[in-house]
Amino acid sequence: MTIQVGDKIPNVTLSVMTEEGVQDISTDAIFSGKKVVMFALPGAFTPTCSASHLPGYVVRGDEIKAKGVDTIACLSVNDAFVMDAWGRAQNAEDNILMLADGSAALTRALGLELDLTDKNFGVRSQRYALIAEDGVVSQLNIDPAGLSSSDADTILGLL
């Protein structure tokens, strides 16, 4: 079942790259007591994700944070090494927390998985963005195809 507005983000362990290497981080640590914009996408270094989705948040990051957002997070079913390399390649490291959901634990817990096994990509995340306040979803925009409602401009307008 897909998470809905009013639902709490489940507590799941994700990974991030730090100066000390790969570190675990819980969703409770990310969301508790904070206003968070998290957007997710099918894969790092993929066409729409690299050309539009992540770059929009890089460009609009300061404006989003000026609306009272504590954290902007990018989630993908990739490992922390890939997410770190992609974040650096996209100049995202200063404004965006690059979250690795390598086993799709959070993606599945949110009910937002995208099974691309028939294309040899495995289980990925659907493209979406959410706004959460103290771990409770206040806005959820899922893009069934393309990038139309989870982009940075749309989310900025909702803040």
C-alpha cells in the first residue's frame, strides 16, 4: 500500500557517504523534528534524473530552504558510492542529502517501488517528491510517467 498524506515515514536504515566512508542513517534521524523535502527517482546517472530532476533541486535548493525546509534529500535505489559520485557530478553536495536505498527497504516500505526487472534494471523507486513535517507526510506528488509533479519548481510552489 502506498504511503498517503497524514502517514508517518517508516523508520528504515539508509546509507550516506561521509568523510569517514559509508554510514548508516535512519529515517527517524532524517525526519524527526524537521521539515524535509525528499524526492526520489529511478536511478542515479539516468537521463531524466540527471538532466532535470536532481539539477532542479540543486538550482532551487536555497529557495526551498528559505521556505523553512531543514533538509532536501534525494533518494534512489543505488548504493552510497554511486549516490555520492552522482551528487558530486551534479554539484549537489552542499544542499542535498544523497540517500542510498540500496536494497529498496524504504522504497518498499513506502509502497513506491517500480519493478523494472523485465528491462534488467531490477526494483527501483517510482519518481516522486514528498514534504514531511516531523516525519508526517503533508504532500506527496507521484509522477506516473516523466517529470511533471515532483520537480523542484512544483514543490517550491507548494511550500
